[in-house]
Amino acid sequence: MLITDCHIHIQPVKMFKSAALEVMKRARGRYDDILEYCANPKSLLKHLDAIGVDRVVLINYVAPTTMGFTIGVNPWVAEYCKADPKRLIPCGSVHPKHSENVTRDMEELLRLGIRLVKIHPPHQLLYPNDYLNGVKELETIYRMAEQHGVPVMIHTGTSIFPGARNRYGDPIFVDDVAVDFPRLRILLAHGGRPLWMDTAFFLLRRHKNVHLDISGIPPRQLLNYFPRLEEIAHKTLFGTDWPSPGVPEITQNLDQFRALPLKPEVQEQILSKTALGIWPE
């Protein structure tokens, strides 16, 4: 079984706003290890070998107002993942309100080989369907991702980082995106946790193109949040959100997930097969 963690945050630390970085530091032990992983992909790969994880998706996105991340995250993550393109999958972003030329920036993102586009409504301070409210640049992002077969991950649920606006995290606004871009593969990061899991489940059952990323959900609570998880296992991806605040180590997430009363074939689907369908080897 080839295990993929579809959601880890290995990012350019120098870009962090000081307040956001303090949240990270206070919430994690052994933060020097995280700094080493962010600086050196070989160290991260060695760590993945030690814990038995084959592939990871490195979530990066543009959020200058809340987090400090600029469009420079795209070349940064693309270069980082060159250390092992089979195991390190780059996720990048174009911010529709901070891009001078969104078409050009999306073309550059595609040229860099970015394999996932991230929209983070609570950090980017917009609704995922704001193209209906005049933010036409957002429509361009979705349209180009759809045309080029690049999936889009949309953060759903809350955030504790300074400046985050959690009203943007309600997944119901993704309903419009799924309707208007039916060939766009959409990943609901975090399944709307901890407020909107029922909405996320509805969207997963309604739309063929909507998938679930279970990162940031304590595995012991997963079946409380999604008691009918087996019905959507074919659309569900394992992820951890490590090393975000409050998120246990990847190994602890894996152990707790494997302890759930799920059939072996369901566990394999979530840990491995769904991600392989989205990012083939």
C-alpha cells in the first residue's frame, strides 16, 4: 500500500508574519525539527522513511494579509519538490485579489508543475464562490485549473490564526463552484470541521467532482463527524495538517486512523487509492 498524506504544511518560514509564526511555535514541541524539514527536503524525506509514509502534498498558498505568504510560495515549493517529484507533490496558489495578472500567474503556476491549487477562504478573506460577486479573477483560476486537469483544494472549517475570518469557511459556498465547474476536481480540506460536517457530507454526496480531505480532524473523532464515512471512502483522502497547531505527529494520526473500526479495504482506499486516482505515480 502506497500511503499519501495529502495535506502537510512545509512552507517558506521566512515569509510568515510574526504573529502567525508565534502561534506555530507555541503549539509545537521540537519546532527546530520543523525548521529543518522546511529548509531541507532530504531531512523531510528521511523523516517520511522513518514513519512509513510514501508521499506527501506540500500545502502552500498566497495569503499576504493574514499569514505573510506571497506569490513566491509557488517557485519555492516547486523547487523544494524537485528533490523527489514522485514523493513530494507541490501545492501552490494564486490570490485573486492580490494578483496583477491572474492569467499570467496561473500560467506560471502550471509551468512550474504545481499539481494542486489551494484556495483558503478564511486566510484569503473571500468566499469560494465570490466570482458571482464580482471577483472574476477567481473564475479564471477555477477555469484554468479545470482546463488543465489540476485539482483545487478549498479550505473549509475554522482557523485559529490571527486575522482569519471564519465566516468564509462554511463549505456551502463550494456548492456553486461544483455546479459551475463540473469537470474541476474539488477537495474539501478538513471537511468543514468543527462546525459544518453535515454540509460537507451533503456536498460529497451531491457532486461527483467533490472529494473529502480528512486532515485536521482528530482520527478518533472521524466517525463521529462522518458516521457514514464508508459510503464516501472512494472520495476520501487521508491527510494530517501536520505540523499545524494542535495537530499530532503523522505517526499518531496514522495509528489512530488504523484503530478505527473500518474494513481493511476502506482503510486502504482512504490511505492510498483515492490519492493515487488524483495524483498517479
